[in-house]
Amino acid sequence: MEKEPLLMLPGPVPMPERVRYAMMRQAINHRSAEFGAVYADSVRVLKTVFGTANDLFVISGSGTAGMEAAVANFGRDKEIACIVNGKFGERLYKISQRYGKAHEIASAWGTPVNLAALEEQLKAGAEIVTLVHNETSAGIKNPAPEIGKLAHKYDALFVMDGITSIGGDLVESDKWGVDIAIVGSQKCLAAPAGLAAISVSSRAWERLSKNPPYYLDLAAYRKSASGKQMETPYTPAVPLFLALREACLLIEEEGLANRIARHQKMSAAVRAAAQEWGLSLFPKLDAHHTYSATVTAVSYPDGIKDDEMRALIKKMGIVIAGGQDHLKGKIFRIGSMGAVGAPEILATLAATQYALKKLGYKTHGDGVQAAAEVLG
Ligand SMILES: *Cc1c(COP(=O)(O)O)cnc(C)c1O
């Protein structure tokens, strides 16, 4: 029997049937009340998921389009302090270099943000701070509330990539002082790839660049969304919007608090397994940082080859992620985003345990049993 592989990646993630079927229909006019309602439903739910009462728009483009929209609309020619402790923080830094005067606040991937260095940069006049809340490349969750406080203390805008936290973990954009937050559709929302959502505070609108980009002009998004039916400035990816609405309605039906608790439990189960196997989790934490609730990064023990291990797991129909860039071969990552529950987690951990043993690693204990104890 042919079966689709189970994607236990930090995006894309398997989509619920209702989400997939929503795309399977005849074209609809994007200048219509029907499309307006599709867009409005998504925005309503996304505002609760973002924890914001700010304006919120959906962009046709992946998460990176949302990151670029944030920097291009608010960061042009500005002093930008970019916090980098992983691949996606680095991406925000690279985008910022294209538009403004970017300053990297660097620490090694998966290690704590250097808050003292950030404060120095703010004292020196940084006008914007960029942060990746949940650094997917390293499985670390950064202290967004503290960073928001620092940004506000120095009257800087706070841009937060919540691409793998929003919809899976607790995010309170307004309470944390996030001026611009971004999510991508194919991560915790369990929608198809290709959409980004972005929220904008009134404080940010006051500082909008006078030289905005064209396709990602957020003022144009605001104007199009403010009529009696919600629209986008240009033709949106309508089938993806239809699917996103369904994904949002599923979140509403599950209840955000339940969804967050489920994500926390699934990631706790993965961590329990890794610890039972005697493997170390990759991130190095301090009192301000925690493990990600949506993706778990585990260091490979000596002698286990990444391509061999993931090939064995793939043979059993399950796909997990390796490391990116210099972490290739050093870590593996198990995503627990979206609609995942105990069946997917237990299958993934059983396959991983099998592969570790098959390749000669002597697991200390039974990680699958340890995970089941968390899930049961
Ligand atoms: C996946 C991801 C992105 C990039 O999103 P794309 O949809 O691949 O453009 C950005 N930031 C984080 C934290 C991510 O996990």
C-alpha cells in the first residue's frame, strides 16, 4: 500500500483533511464578499493566536516574505539590532543588511541571546530590534518578553519572527510589546506552504518608511483590508487562503489553550525520549531561555551518521530533519508542530530508537517508554 510519508519536520507539516479539501474547488473572485469573508475569518482567528489587537494582514509568500515585509517597511535606512543565535536570526540580519544599517548581536547557534550586548546597541541608537522567538534551527526559545521590554525602554520597534511559535506555543504580542509579528502558514498552523501573516502596531505605523517596497507595501495592505469587504492589494493565492481559513477554524475549534498545551506535551515527550536514550539536547540554556515547544534539536552521539540514520527512519515512512549549515551531521530535529498527537510522536520515536540501535549506539534506556509515560 502506497502511503504518504509522515513529515515530522519543523515545517512543512501534515495538513488535516479539511484543510486540504478546502483547496479543491473552482476559482473564486478575490474582489468579492465571499473572499472577503475568507480573509476576515483568518484574520479574526490569527489575532487571537498572535495575542494582538493590532492590524493583521495575510501575504501571498512564505514566511521569509513576511520577514522581508517587516524590514522593508519599517527598517529602511534605520539602525537595526539583529539578534542572531541560529539560522533564522541570521536571515533577519541578512535582510536587514539589504535595507538598513544592521548590527549583529551574535551568540553561537542554540546558546542564549546576549542581552547586555543588545542593550549596548540600543544605547548606541538602534531604532529596531529583530528577534526569532523560536529559533527553529537550534530548538531554542528566546526570551521575547524581556527583549520587548528592552526595546521599549529605548523607544525601538520590536520585530518578532514567531514563525514556529505562533499557533503552537504561547505568544502574547501586545503584552510583550511586539510591534511587528510574523507567522508562516506551513508550520504550527498546519496549513499549506506559501502564506505569511504579519501584525503591525500603531506605534509601528507612525514610523512607516517613506520609501516602501511595492509588492510588500503594508500601507497598501492596510488600505485594501479596510473597505467594507476585506481585500488584498494584488491577486492573492486564493486556494491557499481557502485552506488557511479552514486551518484557523480548526484552531478555534480546538481552543488555543488546548492547542498550546498539546504542543508542550508532545515536545516534552520527545525530550523525555532523548534524555532516556542518553543523548543531549542541543540548546544550551540559561534562566531566560527554554527548550522549544514545537521542535526538538538533539545532538548526535559520536559515530552516528546523519544521512544513515535519517535514511533508516525514512524507510519506515517517517521524515525528520537534520541540522542546517554548520550543524549538518551534528544534530537531528524532530518537529512536533500542527496537528501532531501521540500516535505520530510514538511512531517517530520508535523509528528513531530503532535507527540509533541499528547504527550501533547503545541507548541507555527505553525512550519510547519514557515518552509514553509523558503522553499517557
Ligand atoms: C521556516 C522558518 C522561516 C522561513 O520561512 P519560509 O516559509 O521557509 O520562508 C523563518 N523563520 C523561522 C523561525 C522558520 O522556522
